Amino acid sequence: MPTLFPRHTVEWKLEEPASLRRLTLSVVEMAVLTGLVLRPLRILLLSQVGRDSWAALGSTYALIAVLLCLAATAHLSNYPVRQWLWRAPAFVGIEVAAEMAMSLVLIAFQREMIGTARADFDDWSRMAVLTLLYRFAAIAIFSTALAAVVQVVRYVLLRHEQRASTVAAVHEESERLAEEEHAKN
């Protein structure tokens, strides 16, 4: 008859992830932080580059796209690819909402630019739609390419180890450990 209390207790250790890792686990926190950083950075970079230099303007928007993709990668890399289908659009929606909230603050202080002129509250809705479209397109293309790379690398690594799937690998490893344990006894 089994006892109600085990003879041996197991000590559990709870390891808290580092603060940066905890930040990247949350889609809301990561997207809000990204949105609050990208909008002022955009204004700062656009005010520093010469408006007549297409190379400087292009490099500004390229830097913003790279930072957006890095932030999305930091979040998405914590989850399996199948969850990216809802996490990537959620990231974009929350990021754009935070960015547009920051844009409202910048418009109130007359620091938001639209082209070479200062933006006003009438321009905000058009800026929000364009920002959503550009961010969604960038993240959709990037996350699709990243998912393809992840799947190809995973497939190549499993084939290199001559295993058909991760389930088979886990099963083989558990059988090996069970045999080692049985050999010890």
C-alpha cells in the first residue's frame, strides 16, 4: 500500500530569470519599451541628419527598422515558432500604440516632424495608419524569414544527429538514462 508521505523529499530550486530576460518574455513590456524608444529616436535622428541627404535619411530609417527587428527578435526568441503567429502581430499593434502615444506627447510639445514641417493633431491619424502599415510589413517579412531560418537550422541539426524529430531524441535520451540507472543497480 502506498504511503501518503514520501520517504525522500525533493528540494526544488526556483531560478528567476535575469531582469532583461524577464523583460523580453512579456510582449506588452517589450513592445511598449520599443515604441517609447523608437519615436523620440526617430525625431532625434531626423533633426540631426541633413534633409537634403538621401543616404542619411535612408540610414536613419534603416537603423529604426533594425532596432525594431532586434526588439521583436528578443521577444520572439523566447517562444516556439508556432506561437509567433499571434505574438508578432500583437507586438506590432502594441508597439505602434505606444509609439503613437509618444507621438501625441511630441505633437503637444511641437517636436513631432512630418516631412520638413512640424506635425499637428490633424496629421496624427494619418501618421498612425502609415506607422502601423510600415511596422506590420517590416515585422511580418522579418519574422517569416526568421521562422524559416529557425526551422531550417533545426532540421539540419536534427538530421546531423540522425534523428527524425525532437520527440524521438527525447525518447532515446530517456531510454539511455534509464539503462544507465538500471546498470548502476
